[in-house]
Amino acid sequence: MHKRSLLLTNSISRFARNTVDALNYIRELRQINVEIIFEKENISSLDPKVEFLLTIMSSMA
């Protein structure tokens, strides 16, 4: 059994200041088996489309 940690954050805008930082943090946390849930956007860092969605949503913020 693999353990997974969970980081719950209100929204993408509260997670990182810019898209590059957000994507880097997500990649780093994935490597150490940490899932991030963005409540407002209702998405998980485990979703294969998350990087695409983050790029689009961050550019609109």
C-alpha cells in the first residue's frame, strides 16, 4: 500500500503567484506523492489535464 498526502487549497490563485510556479510546485509535490485539491476550481493535481487547465485558468486570473 502506498501512502499519499493531501494538500487542500482554496483556489489556484492562493496556491502560487504565477503559472510557472504553480506547475513547478505541482510537479515537485507529485514526485513525493502529494495530491493537491483546488476547491474553488474542483480539480485535483492527479488529473492528467491539470497542467493544461492551470495554464488556461491562471492566464485568465
